[in-house]
Amino acid sequence: MYLNDQLYVAHCDNGPLYITGKMCNRHGLIAGATGTGKTVSLQVLAETFSQAGVPCFMADMKGDLSGISQVGKMTGFIEKRCAKFGIENPEFQACPVRFYDVFGEQGFPMRTTISAMGPQLLSRLMDLNETQTGVMNIVFKIADDKQLLLIDLKDLRLMLDFVAKNAAMFTTTYGNVSAASIGAIQRSILAIESEGGDKFFGEPAFDVNDLMDTEGGKGVMSVLAADKLMLNPKLYSTYLLWLMTELYETLPEVGDLELPKLIFYFDEAHMLFEGTSKALVDKLEQVIRLIRSKGVGIYFITQSPTDIPDQILAQLSNRVQHALRAFTPKDQKDVRAAAQTFRANPSFSTEEAIMTLETGEALVSFLDEKGAPGMVERAKMLFPLSQIGAITDGQRLDIKNAAPARIRAYEDFFDRESAYEVLTAVNAEVEAAKEQERLAKEQAKAEKEAAKAQREAEREAARQEKEAKKSSGWKRTIFGTLAGAVITSVARSLGSSVGKAITGGSSKSSSGKDIIGKAAKSATQTATKKVTEEVLKSIFK
């Protein structure tokens, strides 16, 4: 509740408790077990900042925070609180709200580009080991040197493929790129896409300056629908870490202001540090330490202060500690550690009080005007002036339609030329060149085979011509030899046969003419058969 330029957020036995405006960028912590009132405390703080003109960003885990967009109303519980706190006729009011959703379902899309996310956060999102992270750094460096824009996951996928295929070309300049590491990163990309994380990357990319709008003198509440996003804790925490880092890198230095430019709430903060490398935690610690000079206050919401590394916890100066349960020795140790982070109050035991706080009650300690921690007080948090609980889909749609045109433009997705288009064209040219080379080789091979076939045909023709000549001469020789031999043999046989016929004195009366004729015929047949056999034997022996 913003009253008389003071941020009134709680009430103790000694009266109202105020959070000092110019100390709000010293960051803060809202802690407590489930069901102790953390979400309502967050809503009270946020709407108080909004009334003072300070915009806020918060993730809505269950849809409850959407009620901050509607005017609250009197209830029996609030009436009792008013009487106890001395508040008359509270002015219930709503806050100007814009709803966002990484998946674009319950609000305007909040996208970023692969390049803006950077290799370090991407490696965390993909749960890469040190070697794979090194390869990711190389891929980003090559893309930067080659002026290839990495906007969405298809850009990164094709860039990885390009580097893998040309690893030998890059090894000397950038370092070794193993196929195994590239394969592991490609598998991680598929896992992100299967969980809907690909919708987070693209354009138009979200401009963090849109988180710092005001309407009617009130700070705009930017509420991120996180019920679905929470199903992927790594994506959720990496997304908020990116947003925080983007604020740090984008906003100018402003020093200490009377009121912050923005309050950033990080709900379920323990997820940010689970599985996070020491290097990234160190970077986060640096961002949190320096971002306050940009006019931004970071407030973590978690169950126990022990969920947060000591070097970061030490920077969270404004504390609201709800009840903790101590059922185990570890729980008791956590309670003791939480109690030791407060400046002690001699009126009560901080450690005992943490375990006996009622719902909506908290141990509160804020920085004073000089930046010194205030003494811890056992207090009851104020009630919200806006609606407690979720709104309807129709109310959400009305708020969405009333947003400025530049905010509605986030729904107009576009895909400009980036690494994917450039490398696709390069690959097409390479494939075309390879195809031309293949065709040229095939043509050269065909010409070589044709020349060989022609030479073989010519040799065959020459051989056949030679064989034909040889065959013709062979026939003449055979027939000439055969004829001559037959004539000679016939003459020889004829003479012998005739002589035998005449001297033998044939018993049959035959004329000389008949005897000679028969002798000649017999002699010719015998001679021909004999000569033919001898000639064939001499040829085919």
C-alpha cells in the first residue's frame, strides 16, 4: 500500500513497517514453506510498487497472480485486518497488467534469439558438459566471424552441421571439433524442440525496455504465465536468467534512484542454482551485485534461504521470512541458518519464531535510509488491494486486446534471412558443384569407354579381315592340293588296275572298254578318299 510516499507493506506490534524506496534496488528475499503466504506477500509488494509508479516483472506459477489485474473487494478477513491495523475504507484497485507466455497461449510471446541467449546459457539449458560447451563456444565464434545470424533452433542445427562437415578447415584456427560433441548437442536440440522450447527462439525478439512501462502513473505489471513452463524447470530458470542478464547488459547506469526503475521477481529461485556450474553462479553473483546501479531490484522467492548460494544471499537485503517447518535434523539446521541471517530482536527468539509463524505472518527486515539492516520484526503482511486468485479467460483476453500496438506486434512472427537460409544456399551450391563434377567424370568415363570400344571394334574388324584372307587361301590350298593328289593317285591306281584286269584274264567276257572304265572309277574313288584323309590329318593334327 503506497501511502504518503511510503511503501507500507506490513504491520507489527510497534506499528506499520515500510520498505525504503531508494533501498528497494538492494534486492530482497521472500521465503517460507508451501502454504505460508509467500504468493500473497509477493502480490502485496508488487502492487505497492505499482502504485508508486514502479513496474514489476513476475512469473505466475498457478495463475493466482493474474488477479492483480482486477479490483479487489472487502472480505471478513480483510475487515479484521483493517480494524487491527487502523486502516479505514481501503481503496481497492487494480494494477495495469500485460500477460506474456513463452508458448504464446496465455499472453504475448516472449522470444529471444539464439545469439542473444549466448553459448553459456544455451549450454546450461542443454545440460552440456565442459567439452560440449567448448564446442558450442567455437560454433558461436565461427558464426560471428562469418556474419551468420543465429536466430532460431534451425539456424543452430544447420550451423552445427556446417561446422561438423568442415571441421578440418576450422580446427587450426578455432580448436578441435569432435563429431561426438556435435552429435550430443544435436540431440539436446531435439529434446528442447520436443518440449516446446523451440517456440522460445525466434523474432520479433522481446525488448526488455517494454518491462518498464507505466500507465496512469502506475507501474505496469508484466506477468509471465509459467504453469506450463514449469514442466521444464531448466527452461524456466534459464529463461529468467537470460531476462535478468539482458536487463543488465541493456540498461544504462543510473546510480541510486529514489525508486527503482524495475522490480524483478524470481519465483522458485532454487531452480536457478540446481545443476548450475560455478562459473555461471559467479557470473550471476556479479550481475546481481551490479544490476542495482541500473535501477533494477531482484527479489528471489523460495522455500528456504539455504536454497540460495551464500555469496548471492548476502546481497538480498530486504527480507520477508514466512514459517519454516522443522521435521528433520536438516530442517532444523535450515531454520537455524535462516534465523542467523537477520539482525536479532531482543524481544523474541528468531529461530523459535520462524517455526511458529501463522499463515500471512512473517519475520520482516528492511534496510533503513542509510542502508543498514533493520531489526527483525514479527509482523503480519498487509492484504492486497487487488483480487486474490485467478481471472477468467475472457478477462485475460480483454486485457490482451487493450495492450499497445507495439506489444501486440509480438504476435506477428517473422523469419528473416539468417544462418539457415545462407547455409542452405551454400549447401545447394556445393551439391550443384558436386553434381557437375560427377557428370563431368561420368562423361569422361563414357568417352573413354567409347574410344576403347572403337579401338576394339577396329581390331576385331582387322582380325576378321585377316581371318577371311587366311580362310580363302586355306580353301584354295586344300582344294588345289586335294585335286592334284587325286589326279596323281587316280592315274597311278588306274594304271595298276587296268594292268591287273588285262593280265589277270577276267573270267567274264568283257570288252576292253568296260574293263578300263570300271578300273578308272574304282581307282578314282579310292584315291580321293585316301588323299582327303591325309590332307585333313595334316591340317587338324
